Amino acid sequence: MAEREIVSIIWHQQGDQVDLVYLEGESDRLVGAQDVVAELARSAGLVSVPSASGTIRWVRPTGAGKS
């Protein structure tokens, strides 16, 4: 099974909810601690961007992608 490319992660402080957004297909909603989600974002090559209060958002840098 091919790995789905993550293009964005949003961590919600309330309930430690995590939205994983993929290049293709449906997004996933999970539960995870902020430090674990931050490591996932880093390993996926995502960078932190401004987001709403109570959330942290990571996105794929412009022009970046898997080869």
C-alpha cells in the first residue's frame, strides 16, 4: 500500500485533536499530544504557520513535494 502524502496538520489544543490533510483523498482526525504531532510534522517536512488561537498548523513549504 502506498503512503499518502501529508500536506497539512492542524493540532487543536482542546481534546488534543489532530487533522491530517493529505494531497489526495479524505483527511483523518486523530488524537495526539502536541510534542508527538510536532515531531510528525517535522518528519513530514512541514513548517509551522500562523493559526487560530488554540491551534497549531503545519503546512508543506511552497514548491516542496515528494520526488
